[in-house]
Amino acid sequence: MAKAKDVRVRIILECTSCTRNGVNKESLGISRCITQKNRHNTPNRLELRKFCRYCHKHTIHGEIKK
């Protein structure tokens, strides 16, 4: 039996400034968080402004592939 295509899917958001600049020497890693989105309403990749605990400021977090 085939798996049903759910409308809401789980996605991973990653800090774009940490990945662009590489990881700083002071920073411990890359900020990632998990959220959900509606596949029908937002078919494009999602970008949200969230607080990055490694950059210590609000940055854009973009959707990455699983």
C-alpha cells in the first residue's frame, strides 16, 4: 500500500549566515530548527527570520533538503 501524500510536511530550517560564512571560530555549530509547512499553500522553499544562537542575532533561516 502506498504512503499518502500529506498536506503538511516537516521541514528543516538552517541559518544562512552561518553556512555562507563558514562556521566562526567562536561559534559551536550551525543553527537548525524543525517546523512544518503546508505543501499546497507554499510550494516554494520557505525562508523565515529566526534567532540564531550561534550568531547571537536574528538571521534568515532557509529550508534545506532532507
